[in-house]
Amino acid sequence: NEQNPFEYVSTSYRVTFGKGILSQLPSLVEKLGCKAVLVLSTPEQTGIAERVTSILGATAVSTFTQAAMHTPTHVTEKALSQAKASGVDGIVSVGGGSTIGLGKALSVRTALPNLCIPTTYAGSEMTPILGETENGRKTTRRSPDILPAAVLYDVDLTMTLPVKMSVNSGINAIAHGVEALYASNGNPIIDLMACEGIKSLCEALPALQLDSGDDDARYKALYGAWLCGMCLGAVDMALHHKLCHTLGGSLNLPHAETHVSVLPHAVAYNAPSAPLAMAKLAAALPDGDGDPVRGINALYRRLGIDPSLKSLGMPEDGIDKAADIAVSNPYKNPRPLERGALRELVRRAWAGEQAS
Ligand code: NAD
């Protein structure tokens, strides 16, 4: 119902967005009151960590370049010892969700401010959510003290993101916007951000596929990812994110690619039970034509992606396992969780069939 009561909780932190603005980093660090920071990155992004270090000069007192997917706690412990030994008063996390996850894990353990410089479209920098892995088990928690202190988006830092990763990461971001539109605690402000974010990413991704160095498309993609990241942080996600979490966690499937495979099927599952959200989604998709599932299928055709969970390495017997886990922990979703229909959803995503 369009006239449902709603609540909008705003969070207060600085977001600086632009192209070629990494040079503003020292003044942002100063605004946070930091005089000695630890710079974080993955082993693949030591080059950008070095650039950040040289821009910060004497303020960057230590660098840790071993951030890893799913924030393993043994890596966090190592970084924590280094942070303590070098007496830092702040953290600068430059990279994708893996590096930002490590920054959050350190920040929540030490209360040090975490300034994030995202280089993918995953959106972790906008959320008070932290997923950590210990002995192969991933647990996720949500708390205001996980939220970064400030975020600097520099479009230039996304230019090196390979096309395939850009597309997968961009659709991962679109999925945040999609589920925000039918969130149980959704609100009109977040709906605006979701629609604008989805539109911006849908314009950007096909252009990036033609030319990964397209400045304008890179700008639009990062802008859309920011807005969709806000949606992820602000309202509760439903079936799509829970399924992807289950598939990623229990079957060890890659994060962004799993989102790509599941999204059209999750939308098809929920479509009959969320007509208002689906109308908004269809209007945000370039070829939505009143039907969001057709719109997503058309986007995938334009991007030349034909994803299946099977091609990501999921075994066929994972279908029942995923359906069982998906119904075992109930959560709010527009359409009730029905074991048979969910199994069919996962089977179709597994086989790479077109959603309908
Ligand atoms: P990622 O951070 O693991 O990055 C993937 C690879 O790409 C890494 O090797 C990285 O160094 C490299 N890379 C990143 N940016 C690059 C660039 N601009 N150019 C070249 N290479 C680049 O991937 P991701 O998809 O950003 O993050 C996934 C992780 O983040 C998962 O663990 C996921 O669970 C987590 N995540 C958490 C949240 C949250 O709110 N807590 C939200 C989204 C994702």
C-alpha cells in the first residue's frame, strides 16, 4: 500500500564523490582527527595502497596488504597486532568489499575511525554490516559501530576494474536496489535512491562492456553503486540476499557471480506478491515495459550474460540443500517461502534457464 506508515533513519557521515579527487584524502583524514593511519588493501592492490601512502605522507605510518575474501578472523588478528604495534589512530581501507570488510573488523574491535575508498560496486562502505569467517564458518552481524566514519569515491580508481568484474559487481549493486523496493521496512526515500541507482547502473554497464575506459559510464556506475549501497545499509534485504548468502556460505560460490545468477529468478518469485515495487522496478529498467522480469532478462541479453549456478561449480545436489536452508530460518519476504517453489527457483538458476 502506497500510504503505509514508514520510518526513515538517516546516518551521519561524510561522503565525498568525484573524479580524480584522491588528492583530497589528507584533508579528509585530518577532519577525522587522525594523525597516524594504517592503510589496508588486498595483495592484488598494493599499487593503489602505495599511492594512498604517498599522498598521505607521514600520516600513513603502516600498510597491511593481506585483506582476503569473507574477512577471515586470522587475517584480522594479524592486522590488529600490526595496528597496535604501530600505534595508529585511524584506518584507511582502499579496495572492494574484502578490504572494506577488514577495515570494519578492525574498527569494531578498536573503535578507530575507518575511512573507506571503494574500488568496486559491492557497497559494503555504506552498511553497518560485517561478515566474518572463522574455521570456515561465516557469521554476519549488524551494528552502528561497524559503519565507516567517511567514504571517498574517486571514479578514477574504478577504471582498472576488469569488464567482467564490473558487470558482476554492478548487478550485485542492482540487487541491493531491487530488494530495497520491497523491503518490509522500506520507505519512499530509499525507493528514490533504489530507482535512481538501478537506472544509473543500467545505463552504465552496457556502455562499460563496449569500452571499460568510458569515463561517463564509470561515473554513472559508481554513482549508482553508492545509491544502491545506501539501500543495502538502510533496509532489510529478503529472499534474494538470503539465498545468495546461503549459496555463498554453504556451497562456497563466488559473491557477485552468485547474485547475477539468482537475481532474475528471485524477482520472478516475488513479482506476484509485490506489485507496487515491481512497477517501480520495471520503470527503472530500460526495457522493463511494465514487466521487471522481462526487463532484467533484456539487460542480461544486452550484457551478453547467461549465468548459471552450475557454471560457478555448484553441484546438482546443492539445489535441495539450498532450498532446505532457505526455508529453515524464516525472514520477512513479500511472498511466503514455499519449499517447492523455492527449489524450482534454485533449480532454474542452477540450470541457467531464463526467468519467467
Ligand atoms: P573484492 O573486494 O574481493 O575484490 C575482488 C578482487 O578485485 C580483489 O582481488 C581486489 O583486489 C580486486 N579489485 C578491486 N577493485 C579493483 C579495481 N578497481 N581494479 C582492479 N582490481 C580490483 O570483491 P567485492 O565484490 O568488492 O567484495 C566482495 C566481498 O565483500 C565479499 O566477501 C562480500 O561478502 C563482502 N560484502 C560485504 C558487504 C557488507 O555490507 N558487509 C556488502 C557487499 C559485499
